[in-house]
Amino acid sequence: MKVTRVVAGAAVAAAVLVSLNATGAPAAPVASVPAVPGAILQESATQVAADSKTLRELAKRTGMKIGTAVDMSALANDATYNDKVATEFNSVTAENVMKWSEIEPTRGVLNFAPADQLVAYAKANGQSVRGHTLLWHNQLPTWLTDGVASGDIDATELRQILKQHVFDVAGHFRGKIYQWDVVNEVIDDNAQLRDTIWLQKLGPGYIADMFRWAHQADPKAKLYINDYNVEGLNAKADAYYALVQQLKADRVPIHGFGMQGHLGVQFGFDGRALQNVQRFEALGLETSFTEVDVRMVMPPDNPKLQAQANGYGILLRACLLAKRCTSFTVWGFTDKYSWVPGVFTGQGAANLLDENYGQKPAYQTVSQTLALAG
Ligand code: 9MR
């Protein structure tokens, strides 16, 4: 029996969100939320709303987009997957097909077909598209990495190639992407600029160049800097704060800070995500959670699944409580398709739905939190 307290009004909903965030208590069904003064014990309107609506429907009234990364082969071959992308989300990100190695596997031969399919799908389903990503150190075409390694491509040519890439890709999708991850993972886990071909050959100024070029290529897109392990208050997030401060001082067109949100229940969660979001917003940026998933050591059990729900809840509440957190994207939504087991041996079950599309506690938390906020 679903007996819980009626939570009426946005102010109370916000108070509940705050209290959950501040206590850091495991994200729990609404029934175990601390007593709200004046609340009536009956079937909760919020619970009913959450039960009968998709995430997309619930998110509509929050002003925050709810998104997922999309695996194009699952979209083409798995009807349930395809249906859920359309019904549960109002924002999509290409999990892979907008990356450089996918778009230009052969130098000078651009293949936009799979990414165009995603953009068309999004249009047909009334969804927005996040662009991911114009610059990364992974998934680069071998003609590029080999050319740099052999010395065939020198620094001057590399800079020209990178600029051309931005104009090719951001130009191709001009007007169709609401947020671009312009540079991805440019700071390493020691909070230093990441040692990549970009830094080695072009120097640190490549980051500002990327934003300036992207802004010229697609003036309306919000331009993001994006990374993992920057959801809380830590040295890496501090390094981003300093970098963004400098870019803003230099009048670089940077608009957003993207926190990927690849968490693991075995590491615990930093409950200060909201403070972190707020300090970036105070610099004049909007923010987004861009790749959220919460993995665990297999097999899943109830405590791990509850902890996972808490991880999703901490990030989602931070986004909903912040002033300019515009999108919350999960990096896949079903354990049927996930990058995690292939990279972290013995870990998985990181998504909102299980392999059979069954709802996990994390889904319930996301759904109920959206219902409360909306
Ligand atoms: O989920 C993506 C996976 O399918 C690719 O094989 C992998 C290649 O490195 O990239 C994964 O997505 C990454 C994203 O683009 C950037 N942040 C980390 C994500 C997980 O590795």
C-alpha cells in the first residue's frame, strides 16, 4: 500500500529536496521523508504523479531537460529501447557518433549519417540535442594520431586541422544543437591540464581557441567545458573553477560547466554537489549533469541499489535546486547497454532500468524527485 504524506506547493517540495540533500540520507521513497508540518496522511499526489508519468512528462514543469546518451545500434535494433528514448527523455546525446573517429575515419571524408539520424529522430520526437564532443583525447581518428606521432602532421598543421574540424562539425549541425561539449576532459586526475597531443603541440591556448571557433561556427549553441570527478568540491573541480574564471576574464565565449557524473556506490558520494554547481553559476555559467551513471561491484543487492538511488538523487537534487542547471543527462538508461562492464571489470548495473527494462530504485528516486520539483 502506498501511504505517504501529501506535499503541497513548490516551497514545501523545495524544502523536502533541501532536507534530503542536507542530510545525505539514502534517497528514500517519499513515505520515509521526515514529517512535513501540516501534511495529511493519504495517497500522495506526488507519488501518483510519479507512477503514472514518464520522466520526460515529469521534467516538463521543472524547466530542466532530462536526457540520455543514445546508442545508435540499440536505437535501430531494439524497439523497446527506441520507444523508451522517445517517451522518457526530452534531450538526447550521441554516445559515440559525433566523436571525431566516427565522423572522419578517413581524412577529409566526413560521415555525418549516423549523427544526422539521431538529430532527425530528436526532431521527430520533439527532443533537444546535446553535442558531444568537439575535442577529446580519446576516439581520435588514427590518421590524426599516427600523423602527429610520426611527425607528418606538425603543430601548425594540427592547429589548422582542429580548427577545420570545429567548423566542419559545429557548422554541419549549426542551429540544431542546444549545448555543445566543446572540450572534454582537458584536466587530469591530478588537477593539471591533461597531457594530450593538444596540450603538447598547441599549448594551453587551444582551449580558448576551441570556444572561439565553436562560437563562430554555431553562435546560438551554449558552449560547455565537460569532465568527470568534478561533481563535488575537490582539487579537480577547483582547477576547473580557476580555468573558467580565467576564460571569462579573457572574454572567451564559454557558457556552461558540464559535470559528467560517473559515480560508483563503493566510493560514496560528495553531498556538496549543489555548492559546486552554485559556485560555477556565480561565475556566470549555466550548468548541466551530462553523463550520469552510478556503477557498483556486481552483483547488485538491495543496499547497493539503494545507495545507487541516493547517488542519482544527490546529483538530480543539486540540479533542481540550482538556478541555472539546464539539463540532467544519464549515460544510457538500461543495464542492457552500458559502457561500464567493458571498462571496469566486475562492475555494472549502473543505470536506471535493469537489463529487462525493469525500474530500479534509482528510477523511482529520479521519478519522485522530478514529481516533487515540478
Ligand atoms: O560510452 C562511450 C563508450 O561507448 C565508448 O566506447 C567510450 C570510448 O572511450 O566512450 C564512452 O563515453 C565516454 C564519454 O564520451 C566521455 N566521458 C566518459 C564516457 C565513458 O567512458
